[in-house]
Amino acid sequence: PSPPPSNFLRQIIEHDLAEGKFAQARWGGSPGDAAHHATGPLDPARIRTRFPPEPNGYLHIGHAKSICLNFGLARDYGGVCHLRFDDTNPEKEDQEYVDGIIDAVRWLGFDWHAFGTEHLYYASSYFDFMYRAAEYLIEQGLAYVDEQTPEEMRARRGDFATPGVDSPYRTRSVAENLARFRQMKEGELPDGAAVLRARIDMASPNINLRDPALYRIKHAAHHATGMRWCIYPMYTFAHPIEDALERITHSICTLEFEDQRPFYDWLLDHLAAGGLIATPQPRQYEFARLNLTYVVTSKRKLKHLVDTGIVQGWDDPRMPTIVGLRRRGYTPEAIQLFCERIGVTKDYSWIEYSALEGALRDDLEHKAPRAMAVLEPLKLVLTNWDDLFGAGHLEPCELPALPHAPQDQPAPPPRRFTLGKEVWIERDDFTELPPKGYKRLFPSNRVRLKGGFVIECTGCVKDANGQVTEVHASVLPDTKSGTPGADSVKVKAAITWVGVADGISAEVRLYDRLFTDAQPDAGGKDFLQLLNPQSLRVVQAIVEPSLATARPDDKFQFERHGYFVADRVEHTPQHPVFNLAVGLKDSWGK
Ligand code: ATP
Ligand code: MG
Ligand code: MG
């Protein structure tokens, strides 16, 4: 395989490695290290990245970009990527989401086991250290307990044009702050009565440095620590500490956090100066998040779609979640290919949904066996069949499972099926009055039944409403595919079909985009008003007999229709269910 394309992060890492910046981090040796690093005995990882989801929902395609990036960099540079649950927010988090995230990362093909250790961490396991770090800041005069109301605090923060104003609590003594902070911890104050704030600069042009909150009171049960704590660290305080304790070298996040970087450095500089954390400290780098057209990637909004029943669950095949994409028929390889193709930059942009679909098509083209499926069945009767072959005759036919199988792989066995007097064809493969250029069935025209004989249309039967109920044709003898006479009659089209005798009836779910707007989430739009009412159409189809052995998650190309997957949840041999993963051609521009 070709080496991955370079990007600004790879350049930074290569530069750091060339300078030997982490030689010390590899082998330990700084005073704070032995006591506080979270990763066990230091291993020979050359770099350390992390993927730090909050377990408050299922992962989506945006997270996949971050996963491929962080795990990919660790893999390519002899490092390790930690899977860390950023579980500092007690109310929204749940074990169900922890399990779902572990499944998703593993399914995408990444592993957090390295150098004999499982690098799976929970931010909540650092709560003791975080509390100690907070007391240290208080002792240094770098933090204070503020008891203003939230409204007063907001009013004094100022805005872009106006510097903030100091809190009246800002000048409390160290002793008073320590005592009050301990009271917060002991549960003596109700929710919202006080927060611990960093003492930095209320006039800073960067609003994130105007004495940001470090700890808040929340009398709430936490999924991992139960009722042990009633104060919880804020994300901005917790995250740099998590990175430092795990000896992360490159802490990669999305651009929204660029303004937080000065605080990230402020905090770690002070903790390192006090010997609480090891050096070299982690550095934060930002990249542009993935924005994908026709897709919403906010866990909160996705949860709303689930909770209100707009979709059937987190794994609904229309969801941009990893579990949804998986059930839709996406492969880990296709998602990885997509992430590689979109690259990593610092430029805000939108990626076309068709780029994701293109990656799936490219991955499945050489993997997914072909099959014939008739999605809108119309019966075709071969009126001279009995005269030619005798009543009840079934002619065995076959077609390759993978017509373009890679040269270096053994070709799979062909699919076998039979042709008899009656077959199912697509309703729109017949018309009485052909428009210009129509090459399929119409009276007196000839087509090939793919893998079978050439036939000539002789007419049709209609019901009282004029709806065609049956098409009639006669077989041209000695024209079967693969026999010497196959080319004796030239035709302009081959149509797909399934025999009435051996076709299998199946439920086929035809999915389309969930939203009608390319940016349903942007510029104050209400995504709930932009739902596509046709995002799911269910049809009763007839599929070829080779699909009788399809197992859940097996993928196929239904010839002329697209790629389909046997539904992982509901497909059974008794009740086959196939989901449209992606059409054969890009139809988004239409
Ligand atoms: P959401 O807003 O959907 O809850 P989040 O960013 O709050 O997403 P986290 O669980 O905190 O979700 O995200 C874990 C990691 O995934 C973070 O490092 C974040 O930068 C990254 N991430 C989340 N969304 C995207 C995206 N659209 N593109 C790239 N990376 C993303
Ligand atoms: Mg988050
Ligand atoms: Mg977010």
C-alpha cells in the first residue's frame, strides 16, 4: 500500500521525532512522572495520541474522522492511541454508550492494546488527582471560589468589545478559598451556589481566559463513581489534566477548541512548575471537523431523532452513526478510505455526501457478489416454452458471482438458477409505446434475459384499469448465453429477471437521504422541519435463489440497482430483508 498522504499533523510529528522531543517522555525521568502518570510503566511508544469521546451517545461519521486520524497517526509513527472516556459530566453519560463506543472503534478496525497494555482510560478515574490539582491552584493564588449568581457572573464576563469586571470574591484569601472549596466537596452547598474559577485575567481579549470555571457543584450520581463526588471538573480543566496524566504527546482536537489552547497551556505550565505533572507537556493541535452534506452530526440532535421515534434507533440505516452506517451496509474499509480521501486540514469546509458513497462503491465493487433482484415485479410468460422444451422444464443457467474478481484471488463459484415458462421482470423493463431510444421490452422487440435466452415480445395482458398484468414473449431457440448460438441474434439490451419457479420473495428497504436540505443544521435552520418524507420506501421484491444462503451483514450487488446488505438485525432465511446501501451511480447531483 502507498504511504498515507502527508498533512500538517504528520509534519509536526515528524519534526518532533527528529528533534527527539519525547525521548524523556519515552523513558520517564521527570519528578512528577512516577507518581502521577496513568499509563503504568512507561513503554516505548514514540508518540501518544488519544480519542476522547464523551459517553453521552453513539459515535457518528465525524468521530470516525477523529478515530482514523488519531489511531492512524499512532500506528504510522510507532506510537499508541488511547481510548479515553471523557466522563466528567454525570447526568448525560451511560454504560450503554461506553459499550457502544468500544464496539464502534473496534469494528472500525482499531485497537488500543499496545506494548502489552490495554490503553483504555476513564477521565473519572482521575477525579482525585484533579481535586488535588485544584487545591494546588488555590494554594498558589491561582484559583478562587466564586459565589456570584450565574447571572452576575455572565454580566461581569463582558464580551468581545467589553473587558470583564472582577468578581467581588476574587480577592478572597487562600485559607478562605480552601475552606470554602472543601465545603463544596463535602456537599455543604447546593447546586449552583458556587464555582471554583481560575484567577487569570478578566480583561483578556480571549474570553476563555477571563477566570474560567474549573469546578461546579452537581449533586448527581455518576455512572462510574456513583455518589462519591458532588463537585465535578469542567471539561476545560479536566481535559488537559487527562492528557498530561496519560503522557499524551499530541492532543488533537477540532478547531472550535483553538481559543481554549491558551488555557490548556496556562494550566499545564502551572501544574508542571509545581511538579504535579511530567514534562514535556502535551500540546494541543486543531484540525477542521468533518461537515458532511445532508447529515447532522451532533449527538444531542441525533439523540432527539431517536427519542422522538423519527428514526427507529441509533442503528437506523439512515443515521450517520457508526452503527447506522454499519447496518446500512458500510464496511470499515470504506469508512477508512473515505477518511483518508478527505484528509486533514485546518480549513473549514463541507464534504459532499457522495464522497462517502463513492468510497463504499469503490470498496464493494470487487467484494460484493452479484445477484439479480426484481424490485417491482411484473410477470413475463414465455408462450412457446412448453412447445420447445416440454411442460415444466427448467433450464439451468449460471452467471459469475464476481465478474471482475481481482486477478490474484480465486474466483468464487458461479451463481446457479433456472429459467422456466414464467419469470419476473422489472415493471419498467416493459412498455407498450416505447419512447425514443427505449431498448428494452416492447411488442416485436428482442432482448436477452441475462444469462438465458433471447426473447421477442409478442404482447401483454391488461386489467380493467388498463394496468399491464402480464407480458408475453417467445423464446428464440439456440440463443442461450454461453452456447455457440448465443451471438446468432443481436440484441441491444439484456434485462435482469428472476424465475417464478425458484425466485425468493424478500423485503427490500430503499433508503434515501434523511434530510431534504444539504445543510440541515446550519445557519439557525431547524433540522426537524427539513426531514425527507421519502427517506424509507419498503418494497416486496423477488430475488434469485443464490440469496437463500445470505447471512445477516452479507453484501451483494443487485445488478442494475445497487449494493444491498442483508439486514444485520432483522434478516432471517424465513424473512429475508435487504437494505439499499448505495446505488450504482452517484444520484445526488440530480
Ligand atoms: P457531539 O457534539 O456530537 O456530541 P462532541 O465533539 O461533543 O460531539 P465528543 O464525544 O466530545 O463529541 O468527541 C470525541 C472526539 O471526536 C473529539 O476529540 C472531537 O474532536 C471528535 N469529533 C467530534 N465530532 C467531530 C467531527 N464532526 N469531525 C471530526 N472530529 C469530531
Ligand atoms: Mg463533547
Ligand atoms: Mg460537539
